[in-house]
Amino acid sequence: MNFRDLEYLVALEELKHFRKAAEKCFVSQPTLSGQIRKLEDELNIQLMERSSRKVIFTKAGLDIVAKAKTILLEAKSLKEIAKSHTEPMDGNLHIGLIPTVAPYLLPLIIPEVKEHFPNLELYLHEGQTDVLVKQLEAGELDCLILAILPNMDMFQTYNLYREPLELALSENHQWANKKIVDLKKLHGERVLMLEDGHCLRDQAMSFCVAAGAVEDHSFKATSLETLRHMISADNALTLLPQLAIPINRHQSGLKYIPFSEPVPSRKIGLLCRKNSVRKLCFEKLSALISENVDKKLQQYN
């Protein structure tokens, strides 16, 4: 038995398909199938039921897969421990980012990361919060950059920046020429939102509901860019994070208006596992991100 055999087993349990598991592990299907057979012989137990259509793991197989995941994660940690003591800003780093952060933050920080930490190889993964959190827990990602939610206490958090939300509306809207707006003015107004699963939706909705705004359920956007187009075409309203808007607050038929105090905002942070051995790396990376985002946000004042 070796780590590679355990990787084959975990991939097969995840994908429930020998060919797809082999492709994920970059081996041929006969190689993967043969090693799984050898593993069953070595353990003297049947790990799965095989058929031409699907793979069904036995109870013993599922228990062994769970342990295999733990073993692989610990093996990865051993390598990370050694690396963190010798070269904390070297090596591969897998970062998960939410879609309402990634397109607007990455252009700001990637050049800086490359300049300050040239030996740090970033692998970026975009996804919704619940998916990214599961990947972090499973050790598939090293850290996350996302909006901090109340139920994230099980992770180590590095605060990056607090991002104001601004009102987005058509340039033809009656409020388009306002310089600032009170959130309470949204009372009774119709607002468009992102679809379920985006944490920005929940955060923006909480502010809108408190102000007495009404969500338009006839349309839910899959992305901020789709939401922009709908706002422009439908003369509706929404809340967008500041980094996602231009400095001059005018763009392709849209206007953006800051709110008066208290300003609605979201807190963006870097999350990692509390037992991660790469905390020195995360500390330095967080400091670099915070410094550069602060400079950008100051341009909106």
C-alpha cells in the first residue's frame, strides 16, 4: 500500500467512475483498476460493488476512504511543515475565491504577488462559498478569499478589507444625478439580486430588507455582469461592492451612488484551516492584499 493507491481510491469514491478517476489521477484505467484490486487483496476486504454502469462503495469501503483522506491530508501537511520553515513564500498555493471578489481583486493583487513573492505559484479556483468551504475542509484548497460570514469560526481568519456597497441604477433613473443616497430611501423600491448561493445576495438583501425594499423575483442574476445589464435595461436598482464599480461611478448606461452613514458594507477576509502550517505565508499575503486594496478604495473618496 502506498499514497498513490489511496489517491486512486479517493478519486474513485468521489467520481464513482473508473475512467474519470483514472483521468483525474493521470493514469490509464487498467492501471487504476489493477491497483484498486491489489489494495482490496492486501486489505482482504471488498471495497466496492462493480457493474458496467456504476460503482457502489461498501460500508467498509467508505470507512477506508474516509481514513485515506485523513492520511493524504496529513502527508501533505508533513511536506508543508518542512516547506514553511525553510521557504514560507515558495511553492504552490491553491486559493479559492468567490465570483463577486475574484474578477475585481485579482487584477489588483496578482502583479504585486508576482513582484514580491516570485517563487510563490498561485492556483486560483473560483466558486460559491459553500463549495469552497468544503474544499478547504477537505484539504483541496490552502486558503479562501471571500466575504466573512458568522458561521466561519472554525477557520483561522485574516481580515483583508471592509468593502462598502453602493447603489447601482440606470443613468435614466430619477436618482441618477444624486451624489449620495440614504439607504432608507430604498423603502418600497424594487431591487434585483443575484441568484441563491451567492453570499453577496444574502448580505445585500439584509440591508435592503432592513430598509424596506422589495426584491423582484422575476429575475435572479448568475453574475454581477448579468445583474448590471438587467439594471441598465430594466431601470431597477441593486447594491454592488465598490471594487466592482469604476472610480468615476459611471459606466455603460449605469450610475453608482455611495450611501450616507451608516454605509452598508461587507468584510472580506482570508480563511485557512486552524491547523495549517502555512500561516506565515498567509500573514504576509494578507498584509500585501490589504495594503493594495486600501490604496484602491481610497480613490473612491
